Amino acid sequence: MTAQSYFHEYFKDWIETYKHGAVRPITYQKYQMTLRRLSELAPNIKICEINKRTYQTLINEYAKTHEKQTTTDFHHQLKGAILDAMDEGLIRIDPTRKIVIKGKLSSKKKHKFLSILELHALLNALDLRINNDKEQSGNGKYHVPAFWDWAILLMAKTGLRFSEALGLTQNDFDFSEMTIKITKTWNYKDGGGFAETKNNSSKRIVLIDEKLNMQLREFIESREIRETPVFVRGRVFNSTINSRLKALCQRANIPVISAHGLRHTHASHLLHAGISIASIAKRLGHANTTTTQGTYLHIIKELEVRDNEKILCALGAL
């Protein structure tokens, strides 16, 4: 590639060189989607023509039809290629520096996390009877939805991603040490099968409390399985657990959240409990603390205000 090459051609080559086979299939698909949008929005922009103004114009065009967070993701993927183009001497000055991220107004979304009282209400609504999924209802059909209550309990108290919870087998639980070992995921989006974790940092050991340890031990050992996933029965869809979660939230009269919202709930409560960012990042399997800080910035700012009040009170007592 030269400075006269089209930017979308460079980005395509960059994806194949640095991302193909190095990231998960779902992440690679996101890069391919970014490539398609780049080809549509900037089919004739050459690498040598990329400057702060042309790049800002590109981001602005994308932002017209996407929300701010999606625009930020688009920008971050392009920025990776641009910085490498600078290292190769194809671009002289970083056009992404001090870029302004815009976006259309966000649509109304589900709550991202629950308060501690709301979480208690959700957990109390769970059907955690052993083999609850094997009991037959009056019409002779098996009560499958309650099977997901165990996965909801696990995710709420560990912060595991949905794919990580699905990838767990009985061998991943060490009940004597009260830990869960995360080494793989379940590729539910592409029909199933074990898959790699999101990144190397996602391979981790998660501590669980004594009550959850006892509950899971009884549930898992009753299933008499070791090598197969604990929470997988045939084809799994994200909508299945979200539907069950919605029903439980409505029953408990609390805001409806998604399965990923359980992860946010877990992290937010750890932050409010005074757990360090580094410890939370490790528990969640984030690649670095920057990801954790960015995701939970609003909570961190809220806690800073609370801490400032404590600091002033402590100093005032001197």
C-alpha cells in the first residue's frame, strides 16, 4: 500500500493482516461491518488525503445514522489502522487527535443495572428448586423457563458474560475452593460449540460466596454431567434468557434489564462496596482497567462526590 491507495483498501488489508485469526469471529465481523460502512461513506478518499477535517467529516457522516456509542466504536476501529499507517509513514499527523464524537439521540433503552434492593427482589423471584425444569405443568409440558433461573443467579453474583456462563461444565467448578474457572465460551450466536474467550484476560478464576457455592453444588451435581455445558440444551438464543429475565423482573415489580445488565449490576455493586477498579477489572475479565473505568465512569464520578464529602468531613474534624 502507498499514500495514494484508497483508505478503505488499506483498512481492508489491515484487517486481514492484523485481525483475521487474532480476534474472535464476532469481533472480526464487526471489523468487516466497519469496512463496509467506510467503503460506502468514503469510497474515494486516499490515505494521503486523510487529515483532521476529512476524518472529522467522515465521523460526522457516520454519526448521522448511529448513536454516540456506536460512532465511538466505529472511530476506535478506524483509529487502529490510522495509527499503523502513521508508523508506516503514510500519514504524517494523527488526524484522530481531539476528534469530536457525535451521534443521533439515543433511543429509550432498558435499564443497565439494578439497585441493591431491586437485585434482592429479583433473586427472591427465582425458582431455585432442584430439577425445577423437570417438573411437568398441568398441560403436560416441561417447565423449561425456570431452568434459566440458575444461570441468572450465577451471572448476577459473578458478573460472567452470557457466553462464559454457557461455556461452563461441571469440571470448571471447584466447590472445595469456592471458585469457577473461566477458560472458554459457548458460541451461541453461530449455532453452538465451545469457543475462545473474548481476550486472554477473560481466562480467569472467579471466587464465589459460600451460599452460592452450596446452591450451585447441589444443582450441578444433581445433573450428573461433567463434560457437557451445564446451561446448554440444544440451540441457545440470547432472547431466551432475556425473556425469562423480563418475566422475573415484572413479577418482582422492578425495572427490566437484559442478561448483560446482570454483569453491569454486579460491577456497580462492587464499586459501591469500595472494591478497587483493578480487582473489578480482573473479576470481569477486562483487558485493562481503562475498559472498566470507561464503562462505569458515571458510577465512579458519583462515588468521587461521595468520597469528597467524606474527605471534607474528615479534614473538618482536625
